[in-house]
Amino acid sequence: MQGAQQLMKVFVTRRIPQEGMKILKQAGICNLSVWDSDEPVPRAELLKSVSGAHGLVCLLSDRIDAEVLDAAGPNLKVISTMSVGFDHLSMDEIKKRGIRIGYTPDVLTDATAELTVALLLATARRLPEGVQEVKSGGWSTWKPLWLCGYGLSGSTVGVIGLGRIGLAIARRLMPFGVKRLLYTGRGTKPGAKEVEGEFVPLDTLVSESDFIVVSCALTPDTQGMCNKAFFSKMKNTGVFINTSRGAVVNQEDLHEALSSGQIAAAGLDVTTPEPLPTDHPLLTLNNCVVLPHIGSATYATRGIMAELTANNLLAGLTGAAMPTELKL
């Protein structure tokens, strides 16, 4: 019985890829309990299951606030989130209790950058509309301006937030013949040299870019940043792409800009809420492409995210250095 008492209780809020579960099981220090579903854990279940836990593995969809931390109790040493974003975590509350946080930056950079480029091209070149026309019999004789979109060659691209993912997106877009790459953020970035990025004020970026890509973190400063004033400064041939967080965009204002012809098109991999209700006004528009938050969805990336999440958790439980710790 001795051994069993030394096991530390760990609650995993969702079925995660096997690569991560294997590491947690083989460590031999965890008494694992898992919400074994592809659907998010109900709030009441989360509050019950986290009780007495030493470690918590969570996802973006789990709001980890004072209520959850109180329900967990004083044993909780570590929260490991299988995400690069952490706006679902109440940082002040976690810090107050001296709990460590693991997250998964870097490993999803390439997958998210690839998806962003795919979404930009699909939106600018109207691919979903084209697919629909073929299926519905709208494809008739060749017409000079039918389904014409916008190309990257000779264009100006603006990246809002040239962090790890923003830079990875810029690197992939430059070979398409982009003429200027503008970026904005809290300050200049050393990595910008590589893509000949010009650091400009937000207003300049918005008014001069043909394509605007949002890849910044969600903070009080960026919440609702892409609003009526923002869209009114864009070119009416401008294409807007968001793969960061849904709350960066005021969706009513985006709908207005798209339906009035203020801007040409938008592609979103993130929305508020997620999932977006099927009767949402944005989904009625041909010039808006909405994806179900699949930025990091490659088999390899999700497996590596799960491994890193598990290793962060184990390090937090044993007091060792985490592979990727979010420093508070």
C-alpha cells in the first residue's frame, strides 16, 4: 500500500493523444484520472474531479479560475495546458497560489503558419466558393471575371504580431513575390530582417496592406482591436485573416465591413464563441471563410503537443525544470 499513497493525483480534462498519456502512465508517479471524452468536461464535473489534485492537464476550452483552484485545494502544484495560448488561465490567481504553468509554444508554430497561408490563399482566391459552384452546377462557360480574387505577387502584406508564428507566416509568404512586408506590435523584432519587415504604426499597416494577417496574443490591448474604425481604414480590396484568437475581432463590425463591401474578404480560424453557431450572420457571407480552429491540427503536431504537455506536468510535480514553463 505504501507505494499507492505516494502517487500524486493528476486530473486530465480531456482525451489527449496517446503520446502524452503514455508518458504520464509510464512515469509511475501519477494517479491519473481522465475525462475520457472528445467533448469538454462539464464545469460541475471539473470542479469535482480536480479536488485534491497535485497536477492538472487542461485545454484552451477549460476556464481555470479561482473557483477551480479553490476546488482543487492546496495540493495543486502544476497546471499543464496543451496550448500555446493561455487566456483561459486566471494568471493572478495562479500566481497568488504559487502554482507553476507549462504550455506548448514552438511545437505548433509550423503547423499554424502553414494553415494560415492555406487560409489566406483559399480566402483570396475564393476556393470554397469555387468548390461550391462545381457542386451546385454553377460552373458553365469560361467567363473573364468569374470567381476572380486577389494574388500575393507584388502585394503588401501586414502582419499584426511578428512573434514566433507571425514570423513563420511571413517566411512562407515571401516566396509568393510579396513586395512589402509590414508589421506592428510592441516594438521592433530582430527576426524581421530575415523577411525585410518594416516596423510601422498600426494605422499605416491597416491602410497600406493588401492582406492583413493577425497573429498576436489576446491581451486587454488587443481585445476587440479589429473593429469598425480598423476595417474602415482598410482598402476595399483588402483581405483580412485571423488565426490568433477570436476576441481580437469585433465580429459585428467585421460582418458589416464584409457585407457592405468595405473590405473584400476575410478568413478566420478562430471565432467568438467557439464553435460559432450555425446561424451566425458571418456564415451567410460568400466572402467569409470560417474554419473550426484547426491551426495546429496535424497528426504530428498534436502528438508532440501532448508529449510536451505531459513532460511539463511531470517536471512540475517533481520540482524539476520544465521543458517549456510559462514564467509568471
